[in-house]
Amino acid sequence: MHAMQYEITLPADYDMEIIRERVRSRGHLLDDFDGLGLKAYGIRERGTDGSPVNAYAPFYLWADPQAMNRFLTGDGFRGVIRDFGRPVVQHWQGLFHRAGPARATPPLAFSRRTTPLPADADPATAIAGALAGHEELAGTDGVHTTALALDPRHWELVHFTLWADAAPQTVGARYQVLHLSAPGIGRLATGRQW
């Protein structure tokens, strides 16, 4: 499993209805993209859920890294580049994935929190602690899906959770989900990924 996100910050007075219409008209195009586990079409709106910015910020879990490469070099991502410029694409190695009790409910939100590993921390110990937290989180009411991933270049963990309703304030940056494409959600490995 690979996790991926790009976040396109938009002007403070940007009409977010433009993004909502973009997702309404194009979101379904990845509903059958082979190798995609899930894509949460996320937005942040200035002044909502503590967001200081307007942003379009989809988050992906890939079941197949070749599919991620196909997407980044294909027509869909060319459209993003054409309309917004080429964004920085963050990506992480998957460490953990688990369905929550609300998996059957379309999610309305997701949260993302990035945690740097201190230079003097043992990576295995830090990851084990984060995994235990995600195992517990996976059983929480309202959780659709939770995942943990690692960027070994910067030694940081990303904590990603889809929520059936609004994301709690304590879980990091919060995003509204406009659409979920999940053609390969069943292909995402469950539990610890090594």
C-alpha cells in the first residue's frame, strides 16, 4: 500500500463551489481505476473546521504502486496540472490499514496528521506505538478507514482516517469529503504491512 496526497492552496476569496462542481462532474472517473484502493476528494474551507485556507486536497491509498505511476503520468493528473499547475505530491510507504465500524457508511470527512520521528528515536519503537494507536482507533465508532504510512526520507509518519461524520477536533487537519472513489478498497492489505 502507498499513501499519496497533494494539496492545492486556493485564494482566500476562491469560490469553493467551483471545486464542488469539478468533483461532481469528474469524481466518478476514478470509481473503477484499476489499482486504486481509495481516493477521498477532500477540501478545506477557510474558517471551517479550523482551516486557515481554502484548499483542494485529495488523499489516496494505492493497492498497486504501478497504478499510482499510471495516474501521475495520465490524463487525469494532466487535468490537475492544466487547471492548477503542477503540485508537490507527497507520498508515503504504507505501514497499516484497517476498516472501521462505519466502513459501510459513505464518509463525510477525513483527518490527516503528520508526526516527525525525533532524530534520536528508534524508528521501530515509534512505529510500534503509532500502530497500537491505529489498532485502537480502528474500533472507534464513526471510523470508516484508518491508515498509517511512513516517509523514510524525512522520517515522518502520516496518520490518515476517514470519518462517517465530522472529524474530531483533536485528530489533526480536517477535510470535508466530497466524493469517495474506492474501486480497490478490498485489495488494500489489512493490518500491519510488513
